[in-house]
Amino acid sequence: MYHEKFYGTHYEAGLRWGAALFKKGKRLLENVPFPIAGERVRFAKACRPFYEKWYPEVLEEIRGIEEGQQEESGKLEAVLLSMYCILPENRCSCLAFREGEHIILGRNSDFLAGSDRFSMNGVYRLNGGYASFQGNTTAFVEMEDGVNEHGFAVGLTSVYPACRGDGLNAGMLLRYGLERCRTVEAFIRALEVLPVASCQTFTAVDKTGAAAVIECGPMGMEVCRLDEEHTFVAAVNAFHLDAMKPYRTEGIDDWDAEERYKTIRRAFEVGGTGDAVFFAMEILKGSYGFLCQYDRKTGKDTVWSAVYDVGPGRIWRCEGNPSRKNFQEDGRFRF
């Protein structure tokens, strides 16, 4: 995983980063593990008008990167606007709970073995009144988990698209939330309005102590909030809430999503250790059962793991598989 800082306007941040990589001989599109053609290009073009209306600044950032990389206009858009809608996709696990002052979001990012070399952690402080945030991603502009200056943290898991629509995809929706939302409820309200292209879950927490899993797609949305009945929430790569279950796709390789979901539930049934952060890390590293113990020879792995404790405002990250590497606290971003 490499680390970057972004500042200025969206366009300036993109141009500066794209040019810096180009100067080092690094071309982003050379790391894309699929052809940029056909259905992917057509779908991205269909989605573009929705970005122009709802999130034009992210298109400006992509334009800046393309210019800095000296790439043909539209190719990076075709990659990013079609992500999570046309496979391959990430396979991840999320959990959230509250214990005393600790308000925890934990996430494993599961992807292709070897993708850790181009995974990025970025700190964004952009002009224009957008919230500053820190986020992790394998997809350049899009974010897969992160926390903003207001203490709103969110992580995603992809769900195999039983259907898809024209609109914003999971990684773009998550970044939209980091830039514009202060609370879980504000993010839910945004998702009720925004056009959603892909199928996914979002697990989110905020400094008020709120936490929720949001299962959503072009077909609709259902939310499970932390309350007296639900002492934790969790998500993998399948829908589990009643209104969304009809949109599950069976018979696909979801990287043992149900086993991962059972592992998280089992951990909370057994109970915590008294240390909320340590408990979250132990779940994510597989101490309660299968969660990240992939055989890299199959091409699968957990490429990073993150724990956000938005109560006291602290972040830990394992840059690699947490069953083999250690979590380290990251104090660069205060919130």
C-alpha cells in the first residue's frame, strides 16, 4: 500500500497526482486487470450524465488524472464509472458495534492477490467546502473505506449485481458520503436520493454512536441500525435483510461470504475481550473462524484491514493480510 496526500480543487488534485506518477514512469491503466472496451465503455457513457448532475467534481478529478497521465480522454472514466457493476469486484467483510466510548467500524478488503502493491491510502483536503477525509482504495478515485473530519466512517462490500442501473457506483457513493455527510443518517438520506448503479452494502458509524448496515442497489434499500435488539451489525458480499434477500444471486463464487458472515456473528455470540479495538482486530484476523485465511495460490487474499474507533477518534490499519501482519495506528489524520 502506498500513501498520498491530495489538496487543491478536485481537478488540481487529480492533475498533480497523475503527473507525479507519470514522471515516475507509472501508468495507472497498466494495472487495470480487465479490457477497457465494449460493454464497460457503453455502460460508463450511460452513467456519465448522472455524475454530471450529482457529482461533477469527481469527473473533474478524473479529467485531471487523465491529463497528468497523458492518457486518452474517457478511458479512465470507463474503468471507474463501470466498477462494481461489471465484474471483477472486491470481496470484503465489515462489522460495527459500540462499547462504552468506543464506536467501532472494522473492515477487511479482500481482492486479487498481489493487488496490495497498488492499493492506496489517501488523505484528502480539497477546496470548496468538502469534508477532509482519509480513505483506502484499490480504485484510484473511488473509496472503499474511510473516515472524515466529522467522525463519520463507512466501509463497503460489493454484492453480485442481480440487476444494475445507470447512476453512481459503490466506490463513488462511499466517497460522496465522506465528502458531504457528517452522520450515518445524513448518508442514508443521500442514498435515498442518489441514483444507484451497483449492488452493495455500506456499514457506517458516527460520533453520535449511531451505526448501521445499509443494503442497497438500483432496486431499493433496507437499513439495519444498531439498537437494543441489534448490538452489532455486519455485512459481507450478499444481502441479508428481508427486503433485499430476493435479490441474492446464488451459485456464484462469493469467496465464502456466508462462512465469513457466520464467523462475525459467532464472535459476538462468544463475546468480547473487554478491549473493543482488540476484539475488532481479533475478528478481522480470523481468530473466531474463517475471515481472511485465503490461500494466495488461488489468487485471493485480504489486501488490507482497517479499524476506525470514532469515539476517541483513532485509526488502525494492517497493510496486508491481518492473519500474517500486524495492525499499526495511523495518527496522521485527526478527527
